[in-house]
Amino acid sequence: VLRDDFRQPPGDVVVAAGEPAVLECVPPRGHPEPSVSWKKNGVRVSDKDERLTIRGGKLMVASTDKSDAGVYVCVATNVVGERDSEPAELVVF
């Protein structure tokens, strides 16, 4: 089972370059409990990038760069399938 509604979809975030940014996401309830990943501009975000951390649904950017700006979507996945959240925009000025 994977419900439709995200308990907390990500919201738009505006930060100055060099500041940290946090996009929060609480996935829908599911059985089994869904895991969370993120997409930026439609491409899955890799946690190989040292500046990025995905923990408990949050996507944390340690020190934002202009290149981090874009549209982010939180993806909840379990064996039943996956659901995308509403998009959120990260603006870096």
C-alpha cells in the first residue's frame, strides 16, 4: 500500500549562494514504509555529491551554489510503486 498524499510536500526555498538549504519532505504512509529520494529538474539526485545529504526525507545542501537552483520533487518509493510530490523550487541568489 502507498497512499496518495504526502504528509508534508516540499515547499519553495530561497537562499543566498553559500548558505545551506533544506528541502523537507514527509512521504505518504505506506506498507512497507516508503523510502525517499529526490529529483532535480526531472533527474534523480545523487548523494555521491558531498554537499548533499538525504536524511529522513530531508534534502540538505551544505553550501548552495547557483547550479543548485531548480525544481525539486520528492519521490516516495516502496514495492508497490512510487509517487512524486508536488514540485518545489530552490532559488539561489
